[in-house]
Amino acid sequence: MIRINLFPVRQARLREKGKQQLAIGVGVVSVILATVVVYHGYQTAENARIQAKNAKLTAEIDKLKKEVGDYEVVKQQRADFLRQKEIFQKLIASRAGPVYLMRELSDILSKGKGPSFDKTEYEDTLRHDPNAGFNPNWDSRRLWVLSFVERNKNVTVKGQAKSSDDVAEFGKRLKISPFFQDVYWEQTTPQFDAKRNINYVNFDLKCRVTY
């Protein structure tokens, strides 16, 4: 009987099979790793896109808030102007003083205008007191008159302003005008409007009028 030793053949087949299984395993792991890398890259890109979109939306919201805020300020300034205009009309209608006196007060509180004055006397005043001059660039919308009461040529003015500096500018203009004398800044009370988030002052001012 002839005997053939097949053990070496079997070992070779087992080794070959092991190599195939190892190759398949490596391939599967490679595919899994590649999938993980691609997914991670996609997620990173998606997160970056979402963050960029959120940043853009936040910027647009901030811009809209600013625009709405500016609109509210302009709206309030217009309301203040109309209220002040109405007060002047009532003063003229009730003849609280001659029309030209009211016109002078209107010019004092009008942007780009100011009090009437004699140029020579005004320059002489400035030589003695440089701080007595008025500011021609002052934005008169920063101050509004709430009441103007005259009794025997004694006047009490009540109003509101953005700051005490605006009240001081108003007082300077009254002192320069030939229609007002003995101008006295009586008191100023700081105020805060929580609704509009702004600070302002109430003021009382007294003087005498000449006409």
C-alpha cells in the first residue's frame, strides 16, 4: 500500500486561508476607518456651516435691533418737536407776550438760529468773558420747553433737556437776547426714562422780559 503524507498540503491551505481572512479583516477595518473619517469630516463641515449661519443671523438681529432703536429715538424726537411747536402756538394764541417775543424765543430754540444781539456789544462782552458766548452749532432739539408763564413781565420757564449743559446753553442765549434780563437758572433735577433707557433733566428757569 502506498501512503501519501497530505499534512504539508493541509498546512499550506490553512496558511492561505488565514491570509485571505486577514486580508478581508484588514479591508473591513479600512472601510470602517474610512467611513468614520468621512463622517467626521462631514460633521465638522456641517457644524462650521451651522455656526456661520448662526453668526450671520445674530449679526442681522443686532442690526435690526439697532435700526429699530434708532427709529424709536427719531420718533420720540419728532414727538418732542411737535409738542414744543404746539406750546409755542398756544403761547401766541393766548398772547402770553408780544408775537415778536415769542418769535425770539422760537429762534433761540431753533437749530441753526440763535438770539438777536448787537454785534459790537456781543464782541465786547466776549472780551470781558469768553465763556459768555453761545454755541452756534448747538442742537436745540436737545432741549424742549414745557411751559412759559409770564406775570407782570416776570417769566418762569419749565422744561426738559438732555443734560445740564443744554440748559446752560439755553440760559446763555436768553442772557444775550435783548428781550430777556435777569436770567436765573433756578434748579435742575436728573431723571431717567426706563422705557426709553435715557437720562435727561427737568429744569426751572426764571427771567424778566422787556417789550
